[in-house]
Amino acid sequence: MTDFTIDLPSKLPHAGTSIFAIMSKMALEHNAINLSQGFPDFPISETLIDRVHYYMKQGYNQYAPMPGVPVLRKAITAKALSTYGLAYDAETEITVTAGATQALFTAITAFVHRGDEVIIFEPAYDSYAPAIEACGGLVRGISLNLPDFHINWREVEAAIGPKTKMIIINSPHNPSGSLLSADDMDALEKLTRNTGIVILSDEVYEHLVFDGLTHQSVCLNPSLASRSLVVGSFGKTFHATGWKTGFVMAPAVLTREFRKFHQFVVFASNTPIQHALADFLADPVNYRDLGSFYSAKRDYFVQGIRNSLFDIYPSKGTYFQVLGYSRISQLPEMEFAAWLVKEHGVAAIPLAPFYSKPANQQLLRFCFAKTEQTLSQATERLCRI
């Protein structure tokens, strides 16, 4: 095919391939243990698979309703009520999406206009900023403070201005594993009270919280809930990231705008999977014990590297562990991550790509949503460095 020459100015001139794709590709090329991209390497529930198969055989294979199948939306409202005490209307306030990233992109597209400012907290999940920029919005990145990745709310107050349209929060936090506290949510509520600011709350790891701590959803604060879109993920909760099924809970006034764009992005998500998830949600045991399940994996991983030269940062939720390598090398994070794959056969994610401005703090994110065999092999290699 001959080259086609045309002036095509990019809407995302600085965007390249996602760091997740880069590191997973590198892991495959070097036969490394992949603790980079956040996906489990153990099987999902056979019961859940059987329910998907059942609904496929029953003929539930055509388009679902645009907002999601009613039975799943009702199950989501029941879960929100039992977990957070907040009653969403299944018909007007719940939308099933093709994964959480689609939900995030659609929410940003629906509410951010050209020239609007959006506050994000860095290191930030890498889809936030490109979506904002594609809408003509301006990213206002505020760095979380080490070593526990906490928010300085004075900085947030100073960053809020007449053009601030949205604040994106993420707790439990990817990539750091930190949690927002009740005090954090109170501070956010006070700063946004009597404003037109929309909160986009990324809560995909809502059930992966450790050490007896509690996930502070915006759902627990009626004032915040009234201005928030809450994004959840069945892929994270039920170890099925490849199914790409998530959801958004929001007041009707926000949901109406969200659905205007959702219908033209994907229209609807996988029908038999939605029905199966509705069945699976009926038993809270299927999601309420995830904290202890993953904290055991975190502890196993941390114990395995206790005698290494890596510095261990607190992980209070998600299935990620941040490690510092300043006692090993002063290489920039991307270079060290590449060296780790090529020379020691372990893939991790550098934190630098999660910042809008260059950052090199000698920090890597490791995914511990793996079998003990995988984690044991990885920690043995890390301890040899």
C-alpha cells in the first residue's frame, strides 16, 4: 500500500502506546513473570461461568437494553443499598457499561467542554488525562504526597477556580494502593459545596480493602453522592477483566447526560454476562470476602521480598504493591523497569507514566493478583538483585 500524505493534526499529540501494553509485550518477549498489567492468573468462579453458559444456551445473545438488562440494574441497586445504605433507582440511575474505562471516558465526554478544567490526583490511572484532553479540557494534576500517597486539600482548594468542571477521585487507588479516608471525603464535600463541580469517583476496587479498613465511597456522603458518578467494575470484583463489564451509578440528572453519549459509544454490553452477573450478585459472599482474599496475597508477596533491597510502600487496597528501588539503582523508572524484565525476568509498571509532568521517584507497581507459585517465583528473582 502506498503512503497517504495528508495533514492530520493529532487530538492527542503526546499520547503513545499505553504503558500496560508496553510492559506486557516486553514480558512476553523476554518470557518474564508478568506482574505489570493488573489481571489475575487464576481461574474465575466455575459457577459464574456456568451461569454465562446457561444464558447463552437459553438464547440471551442479542442486544441488551441500552442502560443494561433490568435484572442486573436491580441487583446493582440492591448491592449499593446493602453496602452503602444509598437507594439508587434501577431505571433512571444505573447504567451497565463495557468496562470501567469506557464508563470513565463516557462520563468525561458527557460533562467536560472545551476550556473546562478537571482536577486529577497523580499518579493517576492513565486513561483520565487523554480523555480530558480529547474533549478540549485542561488537566490540573495534583501530586499525592509520599510515602502514603495522601491528598493535600489546601492544594486542591487553591486549584479550584471558575473553570473547574470536574474532580476525579480514585479509591482504592491505582497505582498506589492508598485509600481515601472519611476526613478526605468531608474535605472534598466542603470544597465542592454550592458549586457546579461534578465528581467522577473511580471505585473499581471497592471490595479490595485490607486490614480492617473501610472503603469510603461517595455513596456514604449524601451531598457528594448528589453530584457524583460512581464507576464500578465486575471484572475487578470477580477476577474476569477480559469480560469488560462495569457500571455507573449516578443521580438521574447526571445519568441522562451520561446515557446520551453511552448509547453512541457502545450502546450496550454483553447480554449473557449481564444476566449471569445478576445471579452471582444475589449472594454477597461472592464479593464481601475479597478483602481478606487479596490481603493474604499482598502479605505473601511482601513477606517474600522482605529481605530484598526494595523499599515497601503501604498497600491498603487494590491488588497492587508499590516498591521503591533507590537502594538498587538511580536509573529512571522506565529504564529500570526494562532492565528488570530483561535481566531478571520480572515485569512491573513504572509510576512515571501516571504523571502529567516528568517524574522519577524510583517507584514501580507490582500486581499481586497471582497464584502463590507465580508470586514465589517472582519474589525469588527480586531478592537475588
